[in-house]
Amino acid sequence: MDAFAADRPALPLAVALSGGADSSALLLACAARWPGQVQAWHVHHGLQAAADDFERHCVDLCARLGVPLHVRRVDARPAPGQSPEAAARHHRYEAFDALALAGRAPEAIKTVVIAQHADDQVETLLLALSRGAGLPGLSAMPARWRRGEVAYRRPLLGVPAAAIRAWLRARGQPWVEDPSNADERYTRNRIRARLLPALQASFPAFRATFARSAAHAAEAQQILDEVAAQDLARCGVPPRLAALRALSAPRQANLLRHWLATAHAETPSSAQLAALLAQVAAARTRGHHIRLKVGSGLVLRHGDALHWVVAPQAPEATPEAPGGQR
């Protein structure tokens, strides 16, 4: 399994090791190819009793391979309204950031490799379609990106899950199965259990064709990002209303998404963006105010420009006296 044939990572590298089949296989492949240049990072999410078994498997595997293992424990319980998967992902990458900072020695980790594979990519694309996502969602998972000084890679995105497990079995290498993967209350698990077998029966090449569509979406989104950056440079930061209205409605929407994402790390919903575009079109007099909730804050009009501010916290209610009196 030569996942790095066309993309040799910068060394030394860390493998994000959960203990499952995919990350176990990736660690074996990396340790064999770059002995002495690989370590493993394991995040204990604290979400289920089986998490201790995952950690023990990682300790045993790394000891047999002679690979240093760094374990980070987090409390990945979701906040109200947050999906469990999103919460776990957020805490996992925070742990990776901390591990990267902790290793700022002469041999600092230059690359982190993550074992998501072709089936994961299809599931991500189908989830995006089910939510009515735009091009960023339809681009699915990127094969490479950066967080600070560290490069991230997903070298197995072209490899089916079944091929990874067959590779492990041929080497007599065990792995642990996350019991939550069989819980069909989670949409991703229902896709894996029900849709992927149906797609395999009807469209055997679906992994490759879906990946090609995701790549086309990513390429188109890159062009939109470049156009948005050029438009934002002309309209100013924050964007001026008069300059914004000179653009077509789709380019206004593209610019506003880009401004909110790059300047404020916010993603407006379709309804919020439509309301904001309507207000931009209507705000042709000095007396026209704009105050709209967008993301976790507010877009306001100050003079001839739009500004985004953090939404003010609602004041705490004054406790009532007995009998409902204040």
C-alpha cells in the first residue's frame, strides 16, 4: 500500500492513530517506509468506555513498532446544538495543535497524516448533498492543507476501506472496531451501512467518480475564492455598500461569504445571506439601518460600510421573589 507514491511528505511526521483499521494500517506503512522519522498521536475523546481499549491497542502497536506515542486526553462532549461528530473533530484538531506546539524542538513534526479513505470521502459528499451544501461542502475533504506551521495530508483518500482491511489481514495485524460505528442513529453510519452497498451494486466505480466530482467542486470553489478576494480588495475591508451594489447579486453573495469567512471565521446560512443581500439592495439612503444576525454575531451598517460584531449577550434575568414579586 504505497499511499505516498505521488506525494512524499516532509519529515518527520506524525500519524493520527485512533486504533482502528485505517490508522493502524497507515502507521504500519509509514513506520516501515521512514523508520525513526515517525511518531503517533492518539486523542482519547473520553466519550465511551471502549476509548480505554483504543488507547491500549495504540500503546501495544507502537511498542511493537518502536514508534513514539503521544496521547492527549480531551473532553469531547458536544455543546448544546453541536453535532457529536463536529465536537469530536474540533477537540481532536485542538489536541493536534497542542501536540504540534509541544514538539517545537529541532526535530519538530512537519507533517501530520490522517487515515480517512475513499469510503469516508463518499460519505462526506453524500452528507453534504443531504444538507443542500454549496461548493465548499461538495468539495468534501481536501487531500492536503495547513494549520499553522504543520502540513496535513490524507494519503488514503483514493483507497477503499475494504482494501485497507485486506492489507492488514494479509499481515496478521489486528485492529479495534469502534462500537459507535454500528450505531445507525448517526447519519454517516446509515450511509455506510445502507447506501454504500447499494452504490457498489449499481455503480461499482462510484468511489472514483464521486471523488472526481468533489475535485471539480474544489477547483470551482478555488476560482470563486480568487474572484471574491479581488472583489473584496476593490470594495474594501469592511466592504463599502456602494461598491458592493456595483457587483452582480451572485458576486455580492460570493464576496460577503468570503469576507465573513476570512475576516470573522463565520459562515452565514442561506437564509441569513439572502436577507443580507436584500438589505444591501435596499440601503440606498443614509437613514437605512442594517442590523442582521449572521453566524454567531451581527452585521451592522456604519456609514457606508458593513461591519460584523459579536452578538451582545442577553442580560441575566433578575431572580423573582417568592410569589412572583420582584
